[in-house]
Amino acid sequence: MGARSKNLHVFCLSAHSSHLLQPLDVAVFGPFKRYNYSECATFVKENISKADTRYDMARIACKAYLKTMSPWCIVSAFKKTGVVPLNK
């Protein structure tokens, strides 16, 4: 059974073009990683003797998520990279 029988499609990006072809990396996921790291660092400083739980990590990720995953941020990602949705 080949890839066709499983409805799999291979998609390759050109080298050094992700900043053009992946706008969410530029203005959404990158800032999310930075906010998440910052929130984790703050948590560790404030809870130095406490073991973290999955609930703590979910709360931290949620704070970063709410800062970066807004419609405004997503639209600005496409504008920033020049991949602006067509206005028919």
C-alpha cells in the first residue's frame, strides 16, 4: 500500500522560506513560546521548593495562549509576512 491508498500527501517547503510560508510561526507561535518560557521562569522562582504538576503547566500554558492566540494576532501574522488573505 502506497501513500496514495491512504490519502497521504507529502508537502515540502522550500529551504529558508518558512518566514514567508508559515506566518503563524512569525507572530503567534514564536511569541507563545517566549510568553510560555517567561511564565515558567516566574513560576519556578515563586515556587522554588514546590514540585510542579500538570495542572500548573496547563495554567501557565493557558496564560501564554490567551496572550498570543487572538484573532488580531493571527491576522497580523499574515499581514506581517505579506500573506494577506484575498479580498474578493
